[in-house]
Amino acid sequence: MPGPLADLFVLDLSRVLAGPFCTMILADLGAQVVKIERPGTGDDSRAFSPMKGSESAYFMSINRGKKSVTANLKHPRGKEIVLKLAKHADVVVENFKPGVTKRLGLSYEDLKVVNPRLIYASSTGFGQTGPLSEKASYDLIIQGMSGIMSITGPDENTPIKVGSSVADIFSGVFTCIGILSALRARDRTGKGQMVDVAMLDCMLSVLENAIARFTVNGIVPKPIANRHPSIAPFSSFTASDGQINIAVGNDTLWLKFCHVINRQDLLEDARYKTNDLRIRHLDSLIATLEATLGKRKSEEWLELFEKAGIPAGKVDNIAEVLQNPQIIAREMLVRLVHPSAGEHIVPGVPMKFSSTEAVIQQAAPLLGEHNREILVSLLGIPEEELPELEAVGAI
Amino acid sequence: MPGPLADLFVLDLSRVLAGPFCTMILADLGAQVVKIERPGTGDDSRAFSPMKGSESAYFMSINRGKKSVTANLKHPRGKEIVLKLAKHADVVVENFKPGVTKRLGLSYEDLKVVNPRLIYASSTGFGQTGPLSEKASYDLIIQGMSGIMSITGPDENTPIKVGSSVADIFSGVFTCIGILSALRARDRTGKGQMVDVAMLDCMLSVLENAIARFTVNGIVPKPIANRHPSIAPFSSFTASDGQINIAVGNDTLWLKFCHVINRQDLLEDARYKTNDLRIRHLDSLIATLEATLGKRKSEEWLELFEKAGIPAGKVDNIAEVLQNPQIIAREMLVRLVHPSAGEHIVPGVPMKFSSTEAVIQQAAPLLGEHNREILVSLLGIPEEELPELEAVGAI
């Protein structure tokens, strides 16, 4: 059976990451995604290194399963193509700065005229409204302004950015949820609508409980390295050959843990009797545990913890992650064959459906690879017009 | 108009974070979410500090807008209630360790018998399949095993956990996408299905391009603090009173930037002529920029960068984030009134719909607050049976 979204047609005007991550999910789930790209150069991320042959690994990863059609949005005949596709589409996704689509004549107000059932999703740094709406932004800027950096880092004076562009990516996944919800509403009302998603809003909503904590106790949360704010021992420790994470989530696990590491003396120590006491004497607890855990290799510890049912794991680098038998068993590493770059690996789909299985449909497209298929077969533009459209710079 | 998911009934068997974050989004979007809790103590997170009055700030934040019904899943009459609700539900969400629902008689195989249209979503650490499937896990363990820690941190030897539980949270949002997609498929096929989401898979899929890069160039990605791997200057810098983020994304911005900071000399420096050269001479570039940027206050710099259109922003702590006029204008701080804890603040909904507006429906429930409403009014259990059900420990 095809993917769960096999009935959807998505027109994708977005570039680089937030919008393309959203449409990647939609394509993975079976939607037909037509990506509109600037003639000549295409999506900026086609130039992001490293390259495999002449193709960007970045672009190929985020744009697998989509179709590429070139159209110059500033050329009247390029715009005409986009309007025709919008008429046909269930969903439009864009991530221009607010105001740009209006100037192009491709705003929601413009497109709902040709297609009142359209779901029009905009993913931007700050959203379509508010005093900072038109401010330029990048993931780094949003991570800084959202507070996520202020609670991530090795110590309270060293805020650190998350190593992947999570502000873009969270914006992409929330845009996806917004689209699917609006489609559900359309099934009831018959009407489309606009969904406005801001990276800053998304990051605020995933701070877990930092806002709730601060507004209740007035204590500004700070980076606390790999520790847990209220459970101990629950942190990274250094074994003789590398780091391991250990999560002793309750007193039963604490009892088991002390036995496994052969430190029954700690069970008798008044400073460590309860979780509250362990948090209060965290520095001395960590020091004494580091001394013990440093005496063996990480794999030995992990085997012992595994047997005892104590949650623990390695701090794997990317090379190690790719060897994890669980990740392989879950088909989370997918080999695709790209027409120019050949075989390459992309992360798989993290939602496993029992009946409408999500399968990555194809490798990322070459620039304009589907011009003929979409323009001629779908829109009915006479084939002989294509060279002319190319010559005038419309496609 | 009510939220876009106003027609959905969700039975929520999940606890703490991954599952509850998913059902929080569904409730925010208008779904009716009935949260099943253990009689007496309820969701573990009801005990997470800090408390406002007798209520956990954590629990109130993640469980706003849901209804609470107590049911002991191990008591036949508690289980009977859950089965009746499952018959009525569109969606069941659970995040027990794999195998637990089977032992309880509440697995997908059990529930699809009473309701073939049911979407049954499981959110776990490692998923329902694979060699590590039944291993215990926490967010910290998954962050370590997924590689996200290996690319986050102040230097290449110091992997750092993201400060919020993003493995749980990403699992929650992907579970939400899985559910909404499966509902769309059900609208076509008439049949429900199971959606199996693993925290580890989710984190792998949000590493951005780390896997694509490594598999193409063989270089294991490492933490690089707040820098960009291939663009410079694009990082955090220290002003005289604190940190600011600056994103000089291209050569045009570099020209403007040097003028704004009055360092036109850098434009003449052969080491910094192009982005590639700036990356090659990053250490000297950062050192000279830090010397200049350290001479003024962050607000002064930000005003200058704002005027010149150079993307820049502060590294705000949570107290500062709550003052951001953009966040206030976007209604991302919502005041709720809880029956016991009174007024408190939670993050708002990061998807803004033009027609089916998403509004947080109510504060988090007291334990069992909706027993009467759901059991009597919805399921038709005679009111006089409730004291008996309580007395035997079923609710």
C-alpha cells in the first residue's frame, strides 16, 4: 500500500532547510512534492559542500523524493506556471521573508483566489506578524533568542548552540503538523487556510519546562552540562576509554547501580541516601563515581549495566551511530541511487506505519528534471513551448 | 471557529514527556484528549518540582487542555473502562516499554478488535522492533546514542546534551505527524493502523546533514561550539556586556559588516577576501573580531547591525526571552488559571491558523477531575458505581 499521504499534491516554493524539511516529510509519507527552483542555479543548498560528484550531499539528503521544476518567479511566464500548479495543489509551502510573496503576487491572498481549498503554509524566522516580523534570521540567531542556547552548554557561563539546525528543523516539523491539521479541517469545511509558523515560536514551545520552572520559582535556568536538574546520578561519566551516559532514575536503580559498580559503601553514606541528598551533594558524588567508573572500559560497564537493567549508553560519534545494529534493523539508513551522484546514504523515515508504509520514493532530483513531466503532462503546456520558456528565462 | 482537530477523540495512556507532548499538540489543535492516570498518584510528572501550590509546573505545562480520568490498567474494571474508551476513540497514544501493553491486554492487536478504525501510536526509546527494542531508555541515553551530543559542545572533546529533552520532544512531534497522516489514510481506506515511533530514529533524522556529510567525505563531525562549519564569520561573539550571535552569510554582508564595525582594513586583508579564505583563517579572524566587538555593548552593536540588515541577535536567557516583544506579540506566553494552582504561564501554540485558530482549551486537569464527565456522561456508567470503582482501586 502506498504511503499515508499518497493523495496529496504539494507545491514547494521553499529553499534550504525549514520549508524543505517539511516537504521532505510530506514526500517521505507519499505526497507528490513539486519543488520550484530558480532556473540556472536552483536551491542555494545545491552549492553546499561536501559534494558527491557534482551534487551536494546536503541537498540530496533534504530533497529526496521530490520533483524539480524550474520557474523564475519574477518572470510573468514563470509565475503563470506557479499559479497553474497552485490551482492544482492541496498545499503550498514557502519560506521567504514576510512580504516577499506579496511582492511576487504569490501570497496566500493571491493564491486563494485561484484555489480556495489551498492550504498555504509559511515558515519564517519570526512569523508573519509582530515587531520583528521582517527581520532577517538564521538558525543561529533564533537559537540565541529563543533561550535554548541559554540552557545548553558545559557550564553556566558557556551557552552553546545545538549542533544541528534545530530551529529550522522544528519549524519544518511544526509546519508539517499545521498543514496536516488544516487539511483535516478542510475535509470538514471545504475551505483552505493559511498556516503561519515561526522558528522562534517553535523553539519557545520545545524548551520543555524551562518557562514553567522560571515563572514559578524565579530561578533563571542555566546550562548544566550533561546533568539532570533534579535527578542524580543522571549524567555523562568518563570510563577509561570514553564517555558513557548513565540514568539512575530512582532509588531502586541506585541500589542496583552501587552493587554493579561494587561501591556498596555509597549506600551507607548519609550524603547519598535519597535522590534529594544526592542532588545536594552532587559534586562529591560525581567525583567519587568518576574515580570508580574511570577504572574500566565503557563497553565493560555498559554490559554490566545492561544486565542489571540500568539505563546507560555510549556517546557515539556519527561513524559509530551508523554501525548501531538497532539503527540498521529499523531501516534508518537508506541507500538511494542518484542519477548523477550514484549511490549515497540518507536517514530513513522515523515513523513506521503498520499498513501504509512510508518509503522514500526516489533520490533528490536534478535541477529541472521534471519540467517536462509536470509542465507538459500535468499542466498541458505544449512540448514545443519549453525551449522558448527556457530561452526567455521563465523556466 | 474551533481548532482544526476539533473532531478528534484521543485516548492518552502515556506518561511524562514524549507521549504527553504529542497529545498536548493534539489538544492545543482542538482534539478532545482523555488522559488515563494511575489512581492515587497519577502521571509521574505530577511530582516533578518546582511546584506551584501543590501542582507541578512541569505537569501543568505539558498537560494543559487535557481531561484526566483515573484507571488502574491492571484492575479488570479499570481495563474495561479503557477498552470502552478505545472503542470510542480515533487515536490511542502510549509510551510504555515495548511488551507492556501486550501484557496488559491493551496492545494494538487487542484494541483493533474492538475498534478497527483506531490509530494506535506508540512512542518508545528504540521502537517496537530491533535488537535494542526492550532496552530501558531516557532522553539522555538517546541523545548520546543518536550522535546529536557528538556534534554539540564547546570543543571537539566535550560533547554536550541539548538542554531540553529534544529526543522525547522530537519523538512527540513525529508521533503527532504519524497520527495525522494515518488519519488521512483512514479517511481513504476506512481502516486504522499502528504507528511506531522511536526516539532514536527521530534524533537520527534531525541531525541535518551530519550523516550525508560523513558518508560522502569520511570526516567524523565534531562539536564546533557556536560556529558554522562552512560560513564565516557566523558565530557567537563577546561584546563588552555579553554574548551576541552574528550571521554574515555572504560576501555582500561581509562588506557591510566591516563597514559597520569600522574595520574596513579587513576588506583589504588577503586572508579574508572570500568566505573560503575566512574559513581557512578562522582563528585569526575570530581573534581580531573579538577585539573589536568587545569594545561596545551588545545593544549598541545590535542596533547598528539591525540598521545595516546584518542578521544578529542576543543570547537571551529565559527571563529575557519572556520580555521579547515579538514573543509577546505572537501570543506565545499564555496565562492559564488552574483550579488549584491559580494563574500560571505556559508556552503558546507555534502554529497560527488563519481560520481554525488553535487556542489552549483549559489548564491541566486535577487527577481524575473528569472521571464523572467521561465515565458517566460519555460511557454511561451509572453514577452510583463510581464510589465502588474507587473503593476497589479500579479508578
